[in-house]
Amino acid sequence: MRHPASMSFVLLLVSAATAIAKDVTVKVGHDAFTPGTVTIGTGDTVTFSNTQEMPGGHTIVSDDGSFSSPPLGKNASWSHPFERPGTYKVHVKEHPGTVGEVIVK
Ligand SMILES: [Cu+2]
């Protein structure tokens, strides 16, 4: 390793950023969000990743209409940061019975 000091500095920055904001992945399919409930901290991000083929894609929407993803094709993902504490119910627009929940502490 030619530059051990600068490497350590980069690693320090990476771990500091990790401590500030997490990014949690939720898989989205026709029938389920996996996991169905995630608990995160204020300022953390949830990345919704569509794992299943769906004509027109899968669209993640909040039940209260405050946010919506674009339609996601298979293996596409969309990230949303949660800046305020609360419980956010989401569903798949194309499958209103497919529901999930994000709890922001
Ligand atoms: Cu579907």
C-alpha cells in the first residue's frame, strides 16, 4: 500500500457517512414487500428494488400520496430518503393489496 495515511482517511470518511445515514433495501414483488416493515432513523434512505417482471412496471406509492416512484422494471430500483419521523404506509400501485411499512424513528 503506497498511501496508507490517505487510505485511512477515506475509510474514516466512509464510516462517518455510514453512521449518519443508512440505506436499507426493500425488495418489491407482485405480492409482497420484503421485508414488509422496516425501521430506520430520520434521514435514512430506503431503496425499493423491483425483483419481478411486470408489464408497465411496479410503482411504489405512499398511502397518503406524499411520494411515488416511477414505474420500475425488473431489477430497477428507486431510493427515497425519509426526513421526518413517522409511520409511512406504502403499496404497489398496480397491486393495491401489496402493502409495506416504513417506520422512521
Ligand atoms: Cu406485479
